[in-house]
Amino acid sequence: MQDQARNNLRIAAIALMVVLGAPAAVAATFSGTVATNEGRPIAGAMVTAWSAPKDRKETVFTGADGRYALQTSFAGELTLRARASYFSDVEKTVAAKDGEIRTVDFTAEKLASAQELSDSMPASAHAAMLDFPSTSTKETFVSQCHYCHQQGNALTRRPRAPAEWSETVRRMEGYAAMVTTGEAREIAASMHKAFDGRPVRAIETYDASPELARARIEEWHVGDGLSFVHDAGVGHDGRLYGIDEGHDVIWILDRMTGSIERLPLPDVDLPVGGVFSGLQLPIGIFTGKHGPHSMAQTSDGQIWITAALSSSLISLDPKTKAFEVYPVPRGFLWKGGLYPHTIRADRQDLLWFTVDLSNQVARFDPKTRQFTMIDLPSRGVVRWMTDAFFGIVLKIAGLFPQQNLHLALSHHKWLNAGRDILTQPYGIDVDPVDGSIWYAKLMTSQIGRIDPKTLAVTEFDTPMVGPRRLRFAPDGTLWIPAFDSGGLMSFDPRTAKFTTWPLPRLAPNEYEIPYALNVHPRTGDVWITANNSDRVLRFTPSTGRFVSYPSPTRVTFLRDLDFTRDGKVCSSNANLPAYAHEDHVAAFVCIDPDSRKSVVDAAAAPARR
């Protein structure tokens, strides 16, 4: 009788999954509890299943009663792990059989030592220990030392001698970290003092909200430990396209089958590092010449990719897998066209992208194959010098590969100006109301509007520092992450009014670095990357409330966010280098905020006992 009841329950569960839109390939169902030694339930614990080859992960969260429900597409001998803040990980090996429903309970012990507790904490807890001699040096550190990777994770907090820290800062300067000689010295000294190997003692508060119990996170490993999958976008075909800036490769993930295809970009007559070959790029990670960075797709299905290192725009036909390369125009003395960055398509299928190190926005017409280069206001003579002469500095530096000659030639050093020589137009998006183009200037804390017909430019100062990858909501509200300030801004283009919110932190002395955000086209919720604390944040404008989604992977640094038709928010885990991630490789990541699959398991739970 019990077997018959279980079979009937399994059939009903499968039928309900079909109705709810769950994936058809469900090999096994696991449910149970995560509790303390005393039997108290742990809310918000992560239960993760690894595939048998350990190249994929599926994670759910416990509710207030400590219960979880995980339906997996994996088969064979799997590893299940329970992870909760302040508790040791618990792993179990289980066999997943097709259609099987199993109960797996976890008992978690509190972390026994200060070192274990310190090691379990995200980078934000360790970075908070840095004590800089001045506020301006700390501001420079947050601005210039976080855009590629976390500071304070297991790799970056390794104790080093003062000379080694100085060499580390010098390497980051090679990859365009703009710091003065004094700031470089102070940053190296502060990191030597703070990252001494002793455990950090911090009290962090994690928000195990009710929404978390309905969420599910999927991860697919991609590339290798040196891959730098800078962006991931959802194609019209539902596949994820990963833009590997380090290896000049496009990775294509079929989420239904888990298969991943590798597409190398076409070769180009440039040295490794492209037009930036004179810089001491992270060679070994940057093995290519194009440096693909960001993607957008036009209505005809063509995918358009900015190539930051070769100063090109590249098209990809997803059906034929054919590429075409279009060099971005350069002006007199190599002025302009340096580091094509974020790209978006407007309603007429025109491509608009920021040109990060030339203070420009470019427009490309796929029909005529013509570029229009729009020079943005320089905001001062020192920044104008960068816009006018940085190209020739890179040209001269390129005669001495990887020697960082630009550090001696650039006026950010000999004028002691540091990051103040840059404007850095960064994120860009299209207003859904009037079709105007909006961009963010990272270093001058401005946003700007381009009239798509006249190309007239209007700029606004932002109330928070470091606007990065901004996005529009369907109602025309512009949402902006404030990287340097650790905040969120909204802007009404009709009234020119800003509203601001500080992002929730895990502890009062910590800081957050929101790199990108996107707005769900149906719900209007704003999804934000919280890259210093291994989280993604979800903000509901109508209530002003944040919900935190912790990552199952320590060292999570997400880039552009995109949405699938089935309601998931997806990105790429792109800390540089990828071997700093807990799993030591890059990954595609998708969060389903309301998987609804847990409804099936919750209903079935009493019958399994």
C-alpha cells in the first residue's frame, strides 16, 4: 500500500511539474531538513547537488522550518551539500535514480574555530579590515581595485611581503588602474598590514527572507581557470552566450541539455593584447587579441559583440556560426575608438555602444555598415588631454610589449592626477518611452542623454558616486548602480529627479560594489549584483524592499544580468582570475526566483516518512 501511494504521488508530482512549467528531465527528488545539533531548524541554508562529473550545480534554500525540496536533473552518484552561515558544510554522497523520491536530512555543527569562521566569510568581511591613511585613498581603492575581481577573497587576501604587494599593485596599474604614485604606495602598505593571515572577527547578518525558500540557482562550469567570461546574454533561441574576454571565445550553453559549444573568434593582425599590447595585461588570462566584452542581439537574430582590445565590433550569425569584424574608426593620432564597452540595440536595430577609454559613444547601422562616433564632453582640460592623446600613448607603449611604458608617459602619473584624468562612459541603454540613448560616466559620476536624431548630448550629475551599468524599466524609469557608493539610484528622465537607496550590507563596517543591474520586464523588480559579498539583490520599487540571494559559490563576481523567457535571471561568474572561484573555473549562473517546483515536494513530504 505504501509503495502504491508513493507511485501515485510520483505520477501526480510529474503531472503538476508539467503544469507549472518545470523541466521535463527530472532524475530524482530530494527533500528533508537542515538543522543544528540541538534539532533547531536552520532557515536560509543552501542545499546543493553536484552532477556526477561535478561540472554542474543545482541549489535550493531552506524555509523557516529548515525544510528544503530539490528536484534535480542529474543522475548517478551525486554529492549533496548543506551550507549555512556560521556552520560547517555537510556533504553526503547519494545515488540519484530516475523518478526516485528520497529524504536526506542534514545536521550542521557550528564552526569550531575563529579561523574556520573567518575562512567561511565573503570578501566583504575581509576587505572591511583595510585601514587606509585617508578617505581619498580608500575611495581610489574601491574605484580602481575592484572592477575585475573581489578584494579580500582567499586569493587576494594571501599574506605578502611589502615588495610583493607593491608588485601586485603595479600589475593592476598595467591593466589601467589609474592611481598616483602615493596612492599606489599607500594601498600596498594597507593591504600588507590588513591581510596578515590572522582570522577576521566579524558579525554578519544574513536575510533569510520567505522568498528565498522558493528560489533555485543553477550553475554550469564553462571554460577553464583562466577564462574571463565577462558577459553572458540570453539569445532569442533561449541559449546563453558567454563572452570570454580572456580567450577570444564565445561559449554557447543550451540550458535544456547542458551542452556547451566553443566558438573561437576570427584571428586579426594584432599582437596578443590588441592595441593594448604595451600594457602588462594579465597575460595567461588574456591570451587573445580581440578581448570580446559585451553583446546585444538585433531583431534579425544577429549577435553583436564589442571587442575591447582590438577596438572592433564583431557580428555573429547564431545559425551559421559565421563572424564578421568591423574596426571602430580611429581619428587623427589614433584618437578615439579605444575599448568598445557596453552595447545595446534600439528599436530600429541600430547598435549603440560606449567607447570607454575615448570618452565616446558609437552608433553602428547594420544595414549601411557605417559608424557614427559621438564625442562626449571632456569636463576639464586634464580629461581632454586623455581623450586627445591616450591613443598615441598606447601606440608608443605598444613598441615595448607588456612593459607598462604608458605609466611613464601618461599624465595621470606626472601630473599626479590619478583617476581624475578619465571620464569612462560605461553602461548604456535605450529609453523605451522616447528612444533616447542614455549612458553612465563612471569617473565623473554623471549620466547623459543622446538625442537619437540630432545626437545632441545632455549630462546630469548623479547624487551617488560611480554610476556603472544602468538599465531602463518598462515604464521609462532609469535605474543606476552606484559602484563606489554601494548604492542604488533611480532617475526620472521626465522630471530629472533622482531617488537613492543604500544597498543592504552584511555588517555595518562593510561596503558593497554593485557592478550591474537589470529590470525584470514583467515584474519591474530591479536585480543588482552585490559582488563583494557573494550575493544578488532583488529590489521591489513599490515597497522599497531588498531581498538577498546568497551564492552557493564562494567568490562570485557577476557581470551583466539578463532574463530568460521562463523567468530566470542569468549572468556569468567572472571574477578575474576564474581560478579564484571556489570551483576554480568560470560559470554560467541562473536564478529562478520562484521555481514553484518546491510546491510539489512540499505537498509530497509527509508521505515520504
